[in-house]
Amino acid sequence: MFYAQTIEGRRVHANDYDRTQPLICPGCRARVYLKSGNKNVTHFAHYANSDCQQFSEGESQRHLLGKQLLYSWIKSQNIKVELEAWLPEMKQRPDLLLEIDHRRIALEYQCSPIPYKKLKERTQGYQNHGYEIYWICGIDYFPHERLRDKTRMFLQKNGSLVCLDSVNGLVYQFGDFQYNKYNKLTWVQQINNISLLNVNEFEKLYCDSIDRRVLQKTTMPYPKQIALLYKKDQRHRDFLSDLYVNQHALANLPAFLFTLPNKTLVYQIPAYMWKYAFLNQLQSRLTYSQVQTFIEKLPRYETLFYKEEPLLDFIKELEARKILKRIGKKEWQVSSFPLRNK
Ligand SMILES: [Zn+2]
């Protein structure tokens, strides 16, 4: 933390502290001490065994550096900004709080892991109290070969992930996450020196949509499709037993169920499973509320901001294949049943 306070409540910045009087944490009111030195960003720290809720971030050097960097970056644009501001109405202390026109914006620089539930509560807390909130992730959130759950939950509504490398002052925008036909995760990235961005451009990283690359699709080779019979994990066993109960043979399922990639960013099961289940429950008519009900039952990854519904794309594909015929805004007639007569 950069600001501690005297017993009387006066705020003191770490750089201005002359060590003549004891200082306490403005959150938990426990005694804090000054940490400084060549390797350290000068800051206040709790003594061991603190269970402070407001500065629970562990305050790594990267986190402290990031807060400092963001603060001076915003300040340099003549924007009203406060470090470690206390919001009593919601008992939160965002890393930074800024005011632009009449918008109140919280910036959180998240370096350490945070449980999904907490991320959701804090985000909704800000929104319910009229604050906008931008989460900026630390470098531990960079995407790797796969999208880890802790990273996925920060995907923004435009499909981007915004990270700050506070040591080098670089802002990373990772976006257009897509699986390719080998089910490998791909994305594009853009790196900016933070000093070359203004807040307006920064905000765009969160909302402007990125041009999606058109990646090739393919159909799973037939031998691989048959090899699914030997998969031993519970989901495949359930899938195969559904086929058995419904008297469908894996070998006879329509090839378009096995389009690759079969991974999506939002559903936890391969596409052939939910596509099969969807086709299997079709009656002569399909309504949008049935679609909703189906979607709600799908096992889904936790994504707080990012919304995508691959099933709706599949429905469009079924329309193109003349399996579904749209007969109203929210209704379809089922023209053929591709799982029957096989
Ligand atoms: Zn504290």
C-alpha cells in the first residue's frame, strides 16, 4: 500500500513518511511499516500474520509498480485520479479510482489469483454502486497453449484480455481467441507502451470488437470419430451410453456433427456431444425458449463478461442444411431429422 494513516486519520504517502510517528493500515487499522530499498518500490506493509481484507493482494512488487505506473499515467492526462481510495458505501478499496466527465471508474490491477465468486461479487458491487470497472491482469494471466480457467474469467465482452507488464510498462491486448482445426488455441495480440496510449484508447481495448480471423474448419477423420468409442472418461462414457439408449450408432452419426474444431471457449464438452444432444431432443417444432432451456443445461466455463453461444451458430447451420426452417421470430419448424433412419 502507498498510503497509511496516522492514528488521527491523516493520510501519509510512503514517499513522504519521516518515520517519526507510528502509522496504521487504513483498512484493518493494524500497525504497518515502511519497506524501501533498491529492489523495492517504497510502500507500507503489514507485519506477519495480518489478515487484512482490503490489502489482501499480497502486494507483490509487480502489483505495487503497476499501481504506481497506472497512477502517474492517468495523472499525466489531467484526469482526476485517486490511489487506494476507500469507497465506504461498498466497503471496497479499488487500486485506482478515476473520474472522467461524470463517470466514476475503478481500475483493478490483478496480479494474484482471485476466485471466480469474488471477481463476480466485486464486479457487481462496483456496477450496482454506479462505478464502471476495468480489470487489468498481471503477466501471470498471459494465455499459453490452453486457456486457463483463471484467465478465461477475465475475457471481456469483446473477447479481449487486457494485461499490464508493469516492469516494462507494456499493455497487452490478447484477442480473437479461437481454436483451429487441430483444436489448438490461437489468438492475436497487440502490445503498446502504456505511455503512448491515452485513457480513451485504453478503454477501447475492452469494448471495440476485433476483426475475427476466418479459420479453416474440417471434419474429424472417420477413424478418429470411431476411436471415440474407446474413450474412457466419464463424459464420453455418458455420451456413448446415450447413443446406445437411443439406438444410435456412433459410426452412423451425420458427419457434420464432427466438425473441427470441436472445442469452444464457453462449453466444457466437445461440440459433437452437445450437437448430438440437441438434435436428439428435436420435436416437430422448436421454440426459442426450448433453445434457452437447452443452453442453460450445458456445462459451461465461468466467463463473467464474455458471452458467446456456439449453439446459436449451430442452429444457423441447421437452417442452411434445411433441417430447421424458421417460421417466426422465435420459432422453427423441424423439416428433417438427421438422426433418424440411419
Ligand atoms: Zn490492513
